[in-house]
Amino acid sequence: MPPVLCLLMLFGALWSYGEAMSREEKQKFRNQVVEMFDHAYQNYMDHAYPADELMPLTCRGRVRGLEPSRGDVDDALGKFSLTLIDTLDTLVLLNKTTEFEAAVRRVLSDVRLDNDIVVSVFETNIRVLGGLLGGHSMAVMLKDGGQNMQWYQDELLHMAKDLGLRLLPAFNTSSGLPYPRINLKHGVRGPETRTGTETDTCTACAGTMILEFAALSRFTGDPVFEDHARRALDFLWEKRQRNSNLVGTTINIHSGEWVRRDSGVGAGIDSYYEYLLKAYILLGDDLFLQRFNIHYASIMKYISQPPLLLDVHIHKPLLPARTWMDSLLAFFPGLQVLKGDIRPAIETHEMLYQVTKKHNFLPEAFTTDFRVHWAQHPLRPEFAESTYFLYKATGDPYYLEAGRTILDNLNRFARVPCGFAAMKDVRTGSHEDRMDSFFLAEMFKYLFLLFAEAEDIPFDVEDYVFTTEAHLLPLSLSTAPNASSIPSNKTSDEELDDSNFDWTCPNTRLLFPDPAFPRSLREPIRSAVDKSCPRPAPYREPGMGRPPLRAQDFMANNPEHLELLRRMGVSLIHLKDGRVQLVQHATQAVSAVAAEDGVRFMQEMMELSSQQQKEQLPPRAIQIVSHPFFGRVVLTAGPAQFGTDLSKSSTGVRGFVTVAEPYSGCSEITNAEYVQGHIALLQRGQCMFAEKARNIQKAGAIGGIVIDDNEGSSSDTAPLFQMAGDGRSTDDITLPLLFLFHKEGNILLEALKEYREVEVLLSDKARDRGADVQEEEEDCQTEATTPTSFEPDSQSQMSTEELDEPAPEEVTPAQEEVSPAAEVIKEEEEKAVDPQAETARPKEERDSETTEEPRGDTDSSSQSVDELLADWREDLEAFKQMEKDEL
């Protein structure tokens, strides 16, 4: 049976509803896409090359080993100029053939693939091998055109084969599933490799090899690459759960046992499904479509709950595995377009679009009622990808408007002088110093194609298939000889009933004869999102019987409180990082009654901690608004429990910054004439935060910024905390005081050093770059706020609830039945309470990110502590797995 190219047939059917965008408008946005690409690409070349990625806030390259480790996300970096290779075919698509030719010459002369470095097999395959193959495809196309690249002699293909051979040892397992990491120089065997001990990999990591490896085999005539990729896919297919026909998220590469049995279409699994369908489109092998169709039927039966896509357990697919969704599933409507299932694609895309409009970007994870679950956004392209495919399939100008929203938000909120910066928190608009290579590889491709006319594109994109990294592989490879030496593990007739599947793609005119029908699908979803995001329930008073000291009143620097704790058998342990851990020993209480009071106090602490897990006070934003930043650099700042509440100010506080003298701010300010009317910069330490605020307020300051004195500290690696008062009334403090870690503070100090006059805006979230005031967002912009956070640690013999939750940066349970620690940041005589003590701070995937966000599940009052902790551990593990997939 000849291969059926769903992509081409779907793109032939159009409908229109509403007012179409004019050619002039489309051209304007197309040109804007090119300008934005130039801004990102040129800043990478000027400030970062030959490093793997650009750090757009500090205008330098990210070199692995020279920057603090970000965990799994750094496995994508191999000292092989990742961003340049990932961008090669984007240059051609955007008609930048001169730049492409120069970039190819740079890759050939500068890039080495034999570095002694451990990299992700998955990331290196989709980004580097895919980038080289996409670049080769473009070079051959241009050379055949007779105008450019006439000197090209398959050099990129030779590099691709070299890299493919370096990745092959990863497949040396009994199952055929690849190791998740490999040393480019030494492989996976031997102590010098510093890898090869892993036992688990994600389904997507093992199942997202076939396009690149099959293309490499067919370009070179060497079947070994396609053989190994097919064997891995065969093994995953055999290990699917036979009743549900679903696969888990993580699998043991040696035994084939499922390590994580939750199943969805997002992180950890996403591109496995994508590559089954696209392998059929590229290679023409019916086997891939048969398997995809079986999986797809199960996805639509169990996971799809339009417009939601919720993970389930593979053995009990009617039971949801979680109540939140990750942003990687945004690719799925585009895949449904290729499948020919347009209606659910429209519904899910609309849900994602409404979430995007509420938060400016898709949060890394969001709940079923569309609140923020993990707040970061690393400029992912999946939503733009689905927008493009839906527009091509339907011709509905509505999707052009969605594309314009993406463009506007990128320019308003992510653009900085040295490129585009990832969002650390979509609620505040604060930035992270990263611009991943996939931003250039994917985002600008899909946005350019969305607004382009046929004559704007230098080749026919319908002659190519997009990989998961949006690299272009020619469909002509389906006619290339396939000398595979491994027989395919065919799907049996019993497993497949051909009558269940269409072997041609439906015409969208027949599906939707009424041009208003797509709108009828979208409107209920828009209403559902608008009516969601309920306000969090107020803090519920704990049950009967009050101990002498209430947890919500406790202050770690209050001597009376400390004495009461001592009498109840509760002691404080001062940790090296400045936090305080609360531990109760019932035997040390002065009486049985006091011990019982201590138990109640610790239980109250647990409830308070669980409640605050959901009601975190969001971080504040410090936005540099003066030349040459113009509001494009936003720093994540911690709030204070006293002074101006910036969340209640529509304008924030704006002013020029100046360094206070003394820098500590712990005595009368000696340069009051400079501080007056300005925002004072102070160094943390030597006295309490409230004392600093009073001193600069007396000097006439309109605000203050406290900069951490702990060199190297950063909000990337440490949770923000809330600066507490001094145990007495702080009603006299009327100015806002914010806290910056050392790294973010240095950005501000360096700007002041270079430009002398630096103006900033202190606010609850970043304001529109083009306006002085931005309207307040809906209530669901953040889940809730609360002033303090504690994690009680109870060893009470009388306590019936014992926790074994890991510490914030650990994954192992606490020993000796020690519950989570109550945390208070206390430095010398300062006290600051950590508002995110219980939030997880994961690493990253292509989707690897490195911060933990407040959870957004059900009210803690309806769950036991054990259930809450189980959910917490599951969320943490899920996010870590996301990072192994693409983060």
C-alpha cells in the first residue's frame, strides 16, 4: 500500500470564518518574525558563539562546567555550538542563504564531536544529529538549485554519521533501549565514561530516534542506524500494557519493567507517539501507522477528556494519575491534525490558547481549573507548532490572531537587549538567564510559516516532514533503499482490525460544512476557562483545643515563644544555610499536658505548611526601565512582610537607584542627599530588615532593595523567602522593600556601574514594556498568597502522623521518622521566613526547568498529610522526568 501523506491532504482543505487577515498584515507579521529571529540569532553569534547557548541577561555564552550546574538540563550541552547547529535549516527557511552558507562553514571548521563530555542521547539526537541532517537537506536543495552551496560535498552528512556512530554504543543493552546518556569520546563502558550506570529512561527518550536514525541510514546507505532505532521501538511496543494499549512514562532499559506507570501525551512520552505517525509519513511503512492508530484509540478513550488531556495509570486507565497538565502536551493538537482528527485538536488548542491569554505564556504546568502549577516558561514552541498546523488544515484566520498573540507576548515580556529570556515566573514576568537552542530551531520556523505566503518560502515545505525539533527531512527518503537487517516485529492480525482505521485522511470540508462550526467548539471552552480559577479558600482554623502557642503566631526570634517551645519539648536546630528546623521530643516536655500541647503545635505547623503550599506569596518583580533596557530585564525579587504591599498598587514604585552609605543600612544613612527620592540599594546582614527599611525611609528613600551578601546565591538555585519584621509593630514603615539574591543583585549593580543612572520599577509583576501601567490580571494569575511558611519536624512519641518527606533538595525520605522541618531563614539577627519552603525546585528538560512552583491541587483540608506528601513526591518526580525528556 503506498504511503498516505495526511499532512498534504489535510492542507488542501480550507475554510474561513470571520474577518480574514490581509496580505499586508500577514507580511507585517512575517517581517516581524524575521526581525525577532535576527535579534536572537545575532546576539547568540555576537555574545555566545562558539558556546552552546546564549545567556541573554548577562550577554554571554553558556559553557558547561563554567556555569553552575542546572542538573539534567545541562545534558543537552556538549561543547558543540548547539544553537548554531540547531538553527541551520531555520536560516534557509527564512531566506537567509548567505548566513546559512557562512554558518555551515563555521560548523565545519569549528565544531568538534569528540569532546570528553557526557550528553543526553535524546537531546543530542533531536538537536544535533537532527540539525546536521536538516542542514544537509537544505544544502543539497540549494546546491541543486544552482545558485548557492556549489562547493558543498556532503560535509554535514559526514559529521552526522560521525555523531551517529558515537551515539550507537548507547543501544548496547539487552533490550535494545538506549542508555539515557553517553560520553561522546568514550561511549558508555569503562570508568572514564562517567556514565553507563543508569537503569531507567523515559519512553520518549528511547522512542524518539527513528526519524533521525532512519534518515541517516538512508542518506548514507548504512542500515545500522535505522536497525537500532526500529529495535527500540519494537521493544516499547511489546512492553505496552496489553489491556489499555498505553505505555508508561519511565522504563527500565535492562528488564523492560515500567518504573513509572502513569501515561499521558506530555513530558516523558510525547514524541514517542509523534514519531510513530511521522515515521509512517517519512518512511511509508504501514507498521508504524498501525501501532500509532492502536495507541491513538486508547489515548482518545482514556486520556482525552476534551479539552483536557489528563494522565492515567496504564493498568487502571479509568483512574486519573494527576490533576494537572504540563505544557509539552501543547504539541498534541498539531499531531491530531496530521492524524486527521480536527475536532479535538480545535478543542484542546482553544483551551491552551485561553490559558496563554491569561498568563501571557503557557505555564510549565497548570491545573485542571487552569491555575498556575509550575510557573516557569522556557519559551517553548509547541503551542506555536499546533497553531501553525491548525491554520494550514483549516485556513481559519482565528489562528493568525493566535500567532499574533504569541508574537506580541514574546516582544512585550521576553525580549531583552541581548536576545529573548525565558520566563522564570509567568505571574510576575521575571526572567531566567537562558535562551534554549530550540527557541531558534522551532519557534521562528512555525511563526514564519504561519504568516508566510507560498512565494515567501524558498522550497515546498510539503516535501518535508518536521522532526520533533522542527528539522526538515525530505519525504523522498521513503523511496531510498532500506536494507534493514532486523525484521520488524509485525503487529498481528488479532491486534489490529483494519476496519477501525481510515487509510486516507478526511477532507475538512466534509467534517465541517458549516464555517461557523469551529467557533461553536471554541466558545464553551473559552467560557470554561474564564469562569475557572476560583479564589483559594481562606485559612481554615485547626480543630478543637488550642495549645498555648499557635503556629501562625510563632516568631523564631521571640524569647517568650522559644521558652514556650522548650516547655512543650520542641527544640530549634539552626542549619548551615540559615534556616531553623523544629523538632519535637515528647520526653523532653515539662509535663504530659505540655507534651500534648507540643503535639498539637507540630500538627498545626503541618497544616499551616500544607495550606501555604497552596497559598504561596508570589515573588515580586524589579524591572529595569531606563536606557538601554527599557523594561526588558526583569529580576525576581522576594517581598517583605511590612511596608508597601505592591500587589495592591496598580503602578508600583518607580525611581532611580543609588547605593546607600553605609551599604549595610544598619545605621543612619550618611549620603541622605543622594538617597532622598531614590530607591536605595542595601547589603544583607548585620541588622534586621526592618531596621534597614527605617533608616533609608528616614533618609527620604522611596523604596529599598536588599542584595544578598552570600556570593553566588541565585533565585535559580535557592527558594525566595519573605523578609520578616523585627517582632514589633512595623506600621511605621511605608516604603516597599524587596530582596535580591547575589546573582540578580549583581546584574543591577553592574548596570549602575556602567550607566550611572539606572531607573527601576518595583511591582508585583512586570509591566507592559510599552505602557506605564498594565491592568491587573485575573484572580487566577496566581493560586494564592500567604505570609510565612514552616515545615514542622515531629519526633513526638505521642504523634500519630509521621512524615517521611524529603528535604527541599533531596529525594530520599528523612530517617528516624522525622517529619519535614519548619523553616525560618535567620541570619545573625535578621529573620526571614521562606514562603516556598515546601515547593519543589526541579531541574529541566527540553523541557528541563530548574525551579519548583506552588502546587495547585485540591484543598489540603480534604487530604491527609500522607496523601499530600505522596502528591508532592509524585510532582517532583514528574518534573524531573520532564527534564530528562527535553528539559
